[in-house]
Amino acid sequence: MTRMSGSRTQLYIDGAWSEATSDETRPVINPATGKAIADMAIASTADVDRAVAAARAALETGPWSQMTGYARRGLLLAFARELRDAAASIGETATDDMGMPLMFTTASTIVAADYVEYFAGWADKIAGEVVPTPVPGALDYTIRHPVGVVAAIVPWNAPIYISISKLAPALAAGCTVVLKPSEEAPLAPLKLAECVERAGFPPGVVNVVTGLGPGVGAALVAHPGVDKVSFTGGTELGRVIGAEAARTFKRVALELGGKSANIVFADADLDAAAMGATMAVLMNTGQQCIAGSRLLVQRPVYEEVLGKVAAITGGWSVGDPRASTSQVGPLISERHLDRVVGYVGEAAASGRVVLGGERLGGDLADGFYVGPTLVADVDTTSALWREEVFGPVTVAVPFDTPAEAVALANDSDFGLAGGVWTHDLDTAHGVAGAMRTGTVWVNSYLAMFPSAPFGGHKESGVGREGGRVAVEEYTELTNVFLQLRPV
Ligand code: TXE
């Protein structure tokens, strides 16, 4: 559990834990049991103002403002050590909070520590450049400043990983942060703040305020004291946040939805492809933006691959996310479960439901569990094919030629990720290069690591997380021109 007053969570502002000034709370529901496990404090406008003011003071006048990149690197490395030490306890909190099986939430915290270490390495390497000029006897160079106070607005589906993928590059660049967790899963981000505190960051560098999106989230997006909004969530909300942030010329990073195509060619290692296709959707019960939810299979091996995917999928164990054997947990909420099952129901008329599609009962009836689902021969104009379902649902169609596969894959409003399974060099590079997505995996799926830039084309978002570019996006450039006196 996290820092509480009774059952009520606290806010982390200016290096201290405090009560929200409003009495409003929202129950935090464990999706495996349907029972409340805490009451999330709903921050008031005054609390949001206090968090932004603390972040601005830390940025402009506190010890953080005077720290070199070398010193920031040291603090980030201390933060990574705290995350590693707390991985088991953060994992338990995240599992109870949002239902991801314990083995994955614990691993996710260790991966988060890896991300922090990687970005610690950039903190002392952020440099401008010397710029050629057309003017004799002049010197021109650029300086990279931290962009300022960052509002990091995160969703519920991967609260540890997504919080860290914003915090780590922002802190490496010298920014200060107000983190707003999702109301559906606020507890793990609050545990991250405990690691920030133990690592010894100066007050105000990282603040965590909980609350509802239209209240606390919207207040941060509109706040004149915030310089950049980094948001991960649904595309429709991203559209609203991008437009609102533009009114005050804030910098914006939007990591939004996806409907990624996983393309299997007949020459591929079909067992590996079937395993990859299964993992691509079942990890985190399909509640991930990069889920390879559209499966495209070359016609001669279509039925064979579907059979393999169904067999592997059927072998994954669905159950209590606290149990060490569970690989697939519940969905985040009953509302979300109804939405996922509704998508499959609508498509059943046009497609062939090979597996699943229904809420699970028995011992799992109190939780929000849906069976892993495979729907074949889906109408490519249907909502199930085109929209992000965010559940353990794979939709499949056959194709004949590489050109047809690329056309099908790119016929989407999204452009986040995709997979290609083939041993033919021309097909691998040709198809990877033709896909309009931010990431393409070849003979692999879901490989994520901190040095790789990650983000979307089209309606999957704006900006990149991961790699050097992620740090640079948390900086603002100044160009300095000096006219030197001749010596
Ligand atoms: O996230 P939301 P939801 C997709 C997925 C899912 C759908 C909705 O398909 O079913 O989006 O998910 C805060 N101003 N993804 O409802 O609504 C909110 O409090 C400012 C894709 O959980 O996008 C939370 O902290 N902030 C995805 C955060 O925004 C506001 C991850 C995300 O909320 C706000 C999750 C407002 N007006 C869902 N309203 C991905 N890209 O990985 C809400 N928020």
C-alpha cells in the first residue's frame, strides 16, 4: 500500500505528503475482486496550484535549478536503486490496483529502473552545438534549456512504465514534473513518489496529484504555470488535450491509441509467429497501445496459423493476478469489460468467433475477466477491425501479396506499431519500410527498450519517448550569436 490517512491516499507536493484540501474521494477498485481497496484523494484546484507552484519554484530558484547534469545523473541513479529495491512491493500495489499479473508488474518496475538508469546516462550529455555562420569572425552556438514544468498525465494500463517513461527523460533534461495518475489506477504512481523521496530529490522536483481527468487533468493542461503536457491515453482525449494545450502554446507530447497489424508471411517460422501473435495481444490482457490486435496471414497458411494461435492462446492461464501462475488478469473495470465484449458481439455477425468473446464466470465471476478471443474473417470496415478494443481480442484476415498486406496494414487512422514475420530479406525490409507506424518489429513483437524511440504516426500521437530524442523533446533551444572583435 501507499501513503494513506486511514483508507484515503495522500498527495505528494513540494517534497511532503499531505491531505488533499477537498474532502472528495473516489474508490479504487481491485479489478480481480470488484472490491474497493482504497479511497483516492481528489485534489482541489488549490492543491493543483500548489503542486505547479512547487514545481516552478524548484525549476527556477531551488537547489535543482543550480544542479549540473552530473548531479542530476547521480540522483537519477539513486532513484533507479530505490525502484529496484521496492520492485516487489510496487508490483503488488500495481497488481491490486489494475489487475496486471504480479510477475509482470514486478518485472515492469525493474524495467522502469532500467529506463531511469538509461536516462541518467543522458543527464550529463545534453549539449548544444556550434553552428556555422555566413558572417566572418562570428561564433554561433545553441544552448539546450529544460523545457520547464511538465504535467505528466498517465493512464491506468501501465502506470509504472508510462509514468517512468515521462519522468526519466524530463528529469534528465532538468525539468520538474507534476504527475497525474489515472483515477482508475493511482496507487502505483504514488509508490513511485516514495522512491523519489528516498532518492533525495529536492522538494518540488516531482509532485503527484490524484484526481479526475476533467478536474485535475484539465486544470493542469490549462495551467499557466505548466510549460509542457506529456499525455498518454485515448486518441479522442488526446485530440482535446492537444487543442487545449495549444491555446497557451504549451509543448505537447501525445502517446495515443493503436490498432497494430501483425503480418505473417507463408515462409515465416509459423510457430514463432503464432507465439508472437499470441503475446502481442494477451500481454496485459490486451490493454496496451502496441497490441498487435490485427493479425494478417498469407492465405496458404491462414488456417494453420489461426489453429496455432488458438492452441497457444487456450494454454495461457487466466486468473487471480496475485497468483504466480496467472498470465492473463482481469480488465480494468466492468465498464471496460462491457465495451470489449460489446465489440466482439457486434462483429460476430460478420466474422467467425474462433475462441472466447465472453465474460468468464465461476471463481472469476466477481472480477472483470474476459476470455482470450480470436475472431477470423472480420469485415475490414467493421468497428472491431478499425477501432482500439483494448482487450485480449485478436481479429484476423487473410491476404495474398506483400502489397496487399501493406495496404491493409496502413488502412488505419492509427500508426503506432506493427509486426512482420518472414525470412525473406526483400519482404522484411520492404514491408517494414512501407509501414506507416512508429515501430516495426521483424520476427519479434513487443521488444521495448529505453534507447529505442517510441511513438506514433497519424492519430497514434505526437512526439517520441525513448532514446536521445526523448530527452531533447524536454528541452528548449536558444541560439547564441556572438560577433567577435578581430584579434
Ligand atoms: O484513458 P483516458 P481511459 C485508450 C484505450 C482506452 C481508451 C480510454 O482504447 O479504452 O483510450 O482510456 C486523464 N484533461 N487508451 O479512459 O480517458 C485521465 O484522468 C486532462 C490508450 O483510461 O485516455 C487519465 O489520467 N486529463 C492508451 C488520463 O487522462 C484528462 C492508454 C488517461 O485517460 C482529461 C490508455 C481531461 N479532460 C487508454 N480526461 C495508450 N496510448 O497506451 C481524462 N484525463
